[in-house]
Amino acid sequence: MTRRLILGLLGALLTVGALPAAAATFRWASASDVASLDPYSRDETLQLSLLGNVYEPLIRRGRDLRLEPALATGWRQVAPLVWRFELRPNVRFQDGTAFTAADVVFSYRRAIGDGSKIHLALSAIRDVRAVDAQTVDIVTATPDPLLPEEIVRWNIMSAAWCQAHGVEQVTDAATADGYAADHANGTGPFAVESRVAGKETVFVSNPSWWGKSAGNVDRAIFQPIADNAARLAALTASTVDMIVSVPPEDIGSLMQTPGVHVVQTASTRTILLGFRHVRVVKSPYHPARTNPLADRRVRAAFAQAIDENTIATAVMRGLATPAGLIVGPGVRGFDPALNQRPEYDPAAARRLLAAAGYPNGFALIMDCPNDRYRNDAAICVAVAANLAKIGVRVTLLAQPRSQFFTKLLDPVRGSDFYLIGWRPANDDALDALINLAATRSDSLHTGAFNFGGYSNPALDALIAHARRESLGKGRAALLRAALAIVKDDVAYIPLHQLDVVWAVRNNVAVVQRGDDTFALRDVRMK
């Protein structure tokens, strides 16, 4: 167990001590807002975390990230291709409508339909059937031992509510057009009272929730505050009670600020650099051109030119662990022997570029969010400076997350070179492999976040085999071999795993999880 993980666990224990249970209002801020309140419009941590207070899945993760019952009280495999879920009785949506198996069936259809960004989480499912009002069968295309872990981010919606408000299909997060973009109706511990996009979202406790809250918050206000100084000022002035986007350079001063404490723990998120892999780029935005990044030698040169150890210590202030794989420790398939980064060697990188036909380097645009991951824009500045030393002239385009992801998701524009983070939805490397590295295929539900068009038939075969393989040494070996291919091909350049860091007022107790999600039901205030 690492020192940071120990400190994080201790911090979590210290912040959940016994406090008075009087109802309270809690205010917290992040660097950016969510794109929409539609739970299927983005498969992205901040949005899923925020909406996880309102909507619920069949199975959720507890404080220790282990699976626990939510809208399903039990589940089991009743046939090689069939998982049966017993639904929690006497549950109602926040508008008073009873929750039944029909809502699960409807939610499946909606979540795999047009506009859904979470359909990949359900890619193993062939059908969802109502056995009776309190029982559903989930039928998989092939035997899937990981199904319970794969559906934890699939929140259930009310069929009647969606039909009444004309949102049977997913609201487009880019336009935020539709009733579900700024209204919500879940079964969870909190309901949305009001929302002004870009300003604040107000939550109130749901008195009819089936569960028991460990906290005492009955009203919560979420505010996006993009400016770092303004966000810190709001915390020190008690305008907000917690901030979840803490600049590393301010952690030291926050630790010395009266009335404030910092909590941190090891995260499962890996920060990566991605590439466009197609050899010839055709686009209405510019003439057809040869893409140097399609050459493995160029990508390998980039990997050797980037001084990640300095980025982790200087840019991230020690709150990151350098990574050599697209997944980190604790994920099935991870192998410490594979996790070694290429040696930082600009001279060797120049030789690789020359061998690939670029002795004088070349120019490219790097796309980067400036409000999504901790110090994201600063990381990109450091990467650009490293690449300049080998003759690669980088024009950095750092944008707010909404614009950044809109460009990456655009099949015509896309991006040549970009920074992205990935947090596995479960403790298995298959999640990252399917999403990031498998050949993009709508029919196979693979490669949804493979923005660069990477494709390797040998890797696809291993992924297909791993999807059918039961838990055990054989599965771990398949995943390790697949991760080795991704590394050897330099399909991505892993940079580091981030620590989760929050700053909290001393009168507030929170529970910090390694998956960077945040549950209002755990917040207690004096």
C-alpha cells in the first residue's frame, strides 16, 4: 500500500467521524459545469458523479468501490447467457411514479438508442426482459462474467416521465436541448430543485428515498467556478464548503489556511496522450495530408521526448504517479513489469524522427481541455515544450471541456494529438481496452473513445477472447497480452495516475473515493 493511499484512507476515516445529525445546506464547487442532466448524454465522471445523487443503477459501488445492491436487491446467473435481477420493492421515482421492471426495460432501450454516450457500458447485453414487475432478465450475447461490474454507471430512468416530457431519446449534450437536459426524475437520495446551466444546480433531499443517508444534508448547491483564484477565495470565505478542483500549486497554502483541510487519496484515473492513427487525413477543413503520427517510430519518439518524471514532480507537485500502461495498479491485467516508462532521451527521440523521415520535425495542433483534469492545460504546455526540443512545433489549443470533447467526438474534424483521462468503470482492464484501443465498431460496441482510429487485428482478437473468458489466471494473461500490444504499438502515451484532492471546510465531513465520485448522502456538517 502506497504512502498516498494510506494517507487517503486515514483522511477518509477522519472525515467520517460522528457529527450532529441536524439538517444542513451544503455548497460545493468545481472548475466546470456538467453538460446536461440527462444521465445518458455523457459517459464522463463529473456528470455521472453529480447525477448519481439523483439517479440510481441496479448495482452501485460502495465507499470501498465494491459492488452493493441499489435498485436490485440480488442478482445471479440463471443460464450461461442470462443474469436475473430481483428489483427492490416499494421504490418510487421522485414524481411519485412506482419503479418497476418496465422502467429497466425502457432505460435499456433508451441507453442503447440514438445519442446515448453510455451504450458501450451495455455492449455485452443482447436484450433486457421483464419476467414480472419486480424481476428482470438481462440476456448477454456471450457469457459475460463481468456484467454486474459493467452496469454500475447505467442509471435507471422513469419510462412514464420520459414519455410525458418527450425525451424518449437522449438529449444532445452539445446543444443541451430537451427537457431532460435541465430537469431530472430519479429514485435517488436527492432531487433537482432548480438548475441554471453554468451557474448553479440546486438539490434537495428526497424524503421518500428507500435508503438511509449517513449524512445530514437536506439541501445542496453545486456551482461551477472556472477561475482558480475565485474558487479558492469562495472556499476561504465560506461561500462554498468544498472544492473538488484543487490546483496543486495551492495545496500547500490551503493546508495552512484556518478552517480548511485537504483530503486526498490514490485515484484509478490515468492521464494519456492520444494520436490520430490514420495514414492520410481527409477533411473539408484542409487538403488531404500524410499523417506522421501514423508511423510508430514517430509515436515512440514522442514517448522518449516527454519528461514525465518532471511533469509529475513539478507540474503536478507530486500528486501523480508516472505510468507506463493505460491502466494502473489494482486493475486486473496490470503488470508492474510492463508499467515501466520509456527512458527520457531527446537525442534518441530525434534519431527516431529522422529514421521516420522527419529529421527537422514537423508542426501539429495539440488539443487539450483546460478545465477537465487537474492541471490539464499545464501538462499540455509541458508536453509541448518537451516536443519542441526534438523539432516538433506544437500549436496548443486548450479549450473548455465542452468544446474539447465536441471536437474529439466529431468524426470529421477529430484531433491529431490530444490529452485525455480514463478511469476504468470496474477493476478489469477490459474496460479501457474496449473503449480506448479496440477498433471502432458500432455493431460490436467497441472503440467508442478510440478517437484516433487505432486498429490492430491481433489486439481485437485478444479483446474478443477476454470478453468471453471467466475470471481467473487465463483472463489475467489475456488482458496482460492486450495491454502489452497497446504499449508496444505506442497506441497511447500514458503519463500518470492522478491523486483525488479536495479542499473542505473543517465543519464538513466527506467520504473520498478512488473513482473520483462524490455522494451527497455521505456529507455531514456541524
